[in-house]
Amino acid sequence: MTYTEFYAKINAGVAKHGDDYRFIGVRFEDQLHQVGDKLGPSKHNPDRDDERDFPEYGTPEYDELPTLPGTSCWGVYDGDYQRADEVDVSKVRSLSKPFYIKDDNMRVMRTHAYLIAGNRTDTHSDADDGEVVIVDATVIEVLF
């Protein structure tokens, strides 16, 4: 998938579902989900130096991490401040194409990406730049 295709799918999904949800975000993970699936709470790793430094899912080290009140994602739509049909996710810093990628092909560390949504957030105080924690998140689009 290219970044152009990825951004187009997200923008279309936000425009389609923005009237139904206050918050929409992108979630990358290796687990397979379908549209309509409810996602459980994410784990928090507050002591890491690098946001990619996270224990493997299902390991004892992962299970011991604190649990967040919802599902962590990269926020792309906040209905309190945006109109869904005006979202341009290519300008969302946390999803921007890295400068070192010269072509348009995406290179990601996870197998799947989902557009998730909900009507309430409870984001922790030391969230990564662009991170949002959506309470009672639902998969609204399978991006790849």
C-alpha cells in the first residue's frame, strides 16, 4: 500500500463515520479484527526511552504493564474541533511519511491497520505526540 492510498482510505473513513463518533484514530497491530469488533484496553509502557520499545504481546513482561482505560491509537479526528469532511490525514504528524522514504510505498512494523472510533477519550498524561486513548473503541474500517 502507498501512503497516498492509505491517507485516502482514512480520509474517506473519517468522512463516512464522522457524524457517528466524536473521536477517530488509526491503530496498527498484528491481531486480525473485523469491522464492528470492540477493542480492549491497551497497555502502557511509561518507562521506555523509545516508543517502539514495547514488550511482545502475550509475554509475561507485557502482561505486567499497567492497563490503559481504552485503546491507544494515533488520533485523526476530534469532532469537538474538526469537521469530518475537512480532515486531511496526510498532515497528521504522527502518521506522516518519514523523510527517508523516497518513494510512496509504506513500510510499517505491523501486519494490520484499523480505523477505530468512540465517543470518549481518556488519554494519559505522558502520551506520545498524537496518541489518543479511545474508551470503548470500535473498528469502523479495516485499512490493511
